[in-house]
Amino acid sequence: MGSFIITDGRLGTKSYRGLDGLTSNGKMTKAKFDETKKRQTLAQLTAVTGKGVCVLVSGFEIKSYKEDTYICTQTSSSGQAKFRMKDGELSTRSQYRLV
């Protein structure tokens, strides 16, 4: 789903959720999570976690500010990691039940 706000005839804000329809391959681990660091780019995060592990679940853009949220799951433990990217860099990260 996507939504757009037009201000003064120009795109002011856009937000999106679940547009790519992808799901994590379930191969996230606590060791991979521990290797992630703030300020990493998406390419660096993917190099640590592996391709197909983290999927874009939501995001928004306002003028020059952009924020995206990625979820990475671990099938064996029902655990997950959540990464928030702000302006192209990892800003916050959290995990639940990863082993």
C-alpha cells in the first residue's frame, strides 16, 4: 500500500508498506545481528545478513528525509531482527529471540 500527499502541487510526502510482497528466507541469526553496526548502508547490512534475509516492510519520504524499516526472521526460533534505515544509513536495530 502506498500513500502520497501533494502540497502546493508537488509531492510532499510518500509512505509505503509491503509493496514488494517479499518474505524473509528465515536465515537470520544472533551472530549476524551482532555483526551489524549503526551507520551501515543497506549494501553493507545485506553483506552481513545475506541476500533474501531482510525484507523492506515499510518506509516514508518527506522532502530530503527518507526512512525504511527492514525485518529479518529466523525460522528455527521464531525470532526476528528489525532494522531502521534513515537517509540510507542504519540508525536503529533491535532483535527478539534470535539464537
